[in-house]
Amino acid sequence: MSVPLFNGAVMTIFAREVLEGTVIIGQYRTVVKRTPEWQEPERQKAGLKAINAAAGWASLVAIILIICVAVPLGLLSRQFDEKVGDVIEGVSKVVAAFCILQLSLKMPKFLGLYASKKGKDGVQVGLTLKSIRFNVAWNVWREVAEIGVFLIPFFLEGEKAKAIPLSGIAGIAVGGILGGIIYIANKRLENKTWLAVFMAVLLLFLATGLFTGGLHEFEEVWGMTQNVYNYRDAAGGFFNEKKLPMALVKPFGYSAKRSVLQVASFWSFLAFGCALHFWKWLSTKKIREAEEMAEAEKAAGVEGLYHQETTPIEEKNSGTDEDANSGADEENP
């Protein structure tokens, strides 16, 4: 059996990590370009150069580490039978599903819809060149190294590792494009609510589709549950998820044939994702209410201080006026 050169789960892993790395770099670039302390041209240029250099070196070190791990695993891997391959593919899809779900929760924060406890840009204030180098290098290295961790099942299986190059290139392209969109949106769009909602919903359904597909791989190995419905042959096969055009929506959880496990996993994971988004929205509401209350208290404190400074002067002027009026009354009985 020929091994496919493209794997959606691998592409998802690359896209997710590259997107997060791109967003991290974009956030630091935005802070350096917008923060008053970095507006001096030479200092700003040095800051941007430090970000690019840290990201580049961290990526290179992580890639070398991944290669050092992948080569021995590939050489020592044994030939798995088809069932073990299905289990590995199922695990990779489930892992990718939770990665995408996490990204669905982070996307509204990247675009400013959900509040961040670290601040408006998600980056600590008062950056120095040293802290920029460390934070960018550490975060980018972590994102790239995670790709290697998630690809370990493919390294172990040997043959399916052939899908990594093409799938990785596609994932890097997708993640880079989405990261660029977020960076441009943060710079140019005043209201990014609808973009944040659209991308969060899209990623949530993608995660749900991966999770359902992963559990279906387990189902094919250990026994199928009863079918709930099957309309693949309806309308001349138009609704068949294995054929165009419906194959385009299959990654988002669509299927014309559902088993009991698929139905249960689809709706339970979708409900879980919606509950997490509701919790993030509720947390954002509390954070922003606390921020508004703190700003109101600060404004009230400033106003109180202003009254304390002006009241004695007014009282003094009032007393002078009363003395003058009293003197005038004595002179004119």
C-alpha cells in the first residue's frame, strides 16, 4: 500500500505552531513600534533587529534538535501493522485537535476580543534588549520544538514520515499567512470583533473534526459502533464527504455517515469548546470590569486631591469677603 505524501494532521501541527510563533514575534514588534520608550530611531531599529535575530537563532537550534531526535527514531523504528498505524494516526489527530482548540481560544486574545492579564499587547511592559532576546528566543524555540514532539508518532512509524515535508511546507504557509493577517489586522483594524469570532469558530469546528476523526480511527481498530445515519449515496453521491465538493468541509467535522461514537464525540467536543469560550468571555468581562473600577477609583482620587488643594483658597477668599462686608456695615450704621 502506497504511503500518502500529504497528511492533514501534520499540516495542522505545523500551522498551529508557526501561527503562534508568528503572533509572538508580531506582538513584540508591535510593542517596540508603539511604546514611547522605543520611539528613538536607533533604539527602535536595535529592538527590531534583536527580535528577528532571536527568532532566527531559536528556530535554527530547535530544528537541529528535532533532526537529532528524528534520525535515530527513524532508523530504529520497526514496521508497524496497519492497526498500529491507525492508532498512531488517531493519536496524532486527537493531539492536533486539542492544539487547534487551544488556538481557537487564543485567537480572540490575539485580536483583542478576550482580555489578557499581561496587558493590552500580551507582553510585559518595560522591555529591554536583554529581555526581548530572551523572551522571543524562548517562546519561538518552544513553539518550533513542540512540532518535533508532536511528530514523534510519525518518526516511530517510519513510512508515514514521508508525509512530513509536503505537509510541513503547507502548514508553514497556512500558519504564516494567518499570522500575517493577524499582524496586519492589529495594526490597521479598529474593530476586530468579527474577524476574531470568525476565526475562533472556524478553528473550533476544525478541532472538532480532528477529534471526531481521531476517535473514528480507534473505532476502526477496536470495533465499529452502530451507524446512526448514512446518506453518502443520496443525490448521486453529492453529499459524500470523500468526494468534491463536500470533501472541502470534511476537515470541519462534516460526514454523510455517522456512527454512535462519531455523533457523541462531535457534539461533546463542540459543547466542550463552546463552554471554554464562554468561560473566557466571562473572565474577560470580569477583568475589564475590574479595570474600569480601578480607573474610576483613580479618577476619583485625582478629583478628591484637586478639591483638597482648591478648598482652602476658596475658604480664605470667602473669609476675606465676609470681613470686608462686616467692616462696611460698621462704617455705615
